[in-house]
Amino acid sequence: MIIETKYNIGDCVYHVMYTQKQIKKPCPSCNSKGRINLKKQKFNCPDCYGRGTKESYSKRQWMFDVPLTIGSIRYDSARSDETTTYMCNETGVGSGSIYHEEDLFLTKEEAEVECAKRSKLDKEENKLDD
């Protein structure tokens, strides 16, 4: 039996996901030092917990990150949809993240187009829910 897959071991791919970015800003309470002085003693800043930065998150959106390298391919012929999934070197092969074929793209440009497409679909679905 010959099984054809969309990607091969060693291919670099971009993973499209629905997520949010962490945003770090300098802590204004301690001037990014992580410590404050109080009655001649130094304490961790209560606003940034001694990190020197305040963290927030962007609105959830479709995006992709750095390229990943295919390190393992799994094909399940027992499933009705004959699913192909992949594991990547950067996130662990054998015990790392599993990526579905429909979420992987060979180029940044393809990933950008897919993100825009999925965002548009989300907006249309939200309008229907109103």
C-alpha cells in the first residue's frame, strides 16, 4: 500500500491557530526595576510581582508563528476520515504537539491567506448569531 501525504519529513511548515499574543510593557509602578522601596526596605513590586513588566493579551485572532519542521507523520486508516497528523521537531516528536494537516501551510503567504479567510468566516458566523 502506498500512502501519499501532503507534507514529508523535513518540510518546513507554518501552523495556523486561533490564539492571542502576550504583550509585555514596562511596569510604571517600579519603573521596570521589579522592586520598590518602602520604609527603608526593598520589596517585590506588587503590580508586576518583581518581573519589571506588566503583561496583557491581544484579542484572540487567527495567526501563525515561526516555521516548524515536520519530524513525524501519522496516518490513521481506521478512522472514517483517514486523518493525517504531524509532529514537529521544534515542539517534540513522540511526546509533543500534534498538528492537523488542514492547519499547516508551506509558505508564509499561504498561512496569511488562510488566516484572513478564517477571520472572515468567523466574522460572518458572528453576524448570524446576532
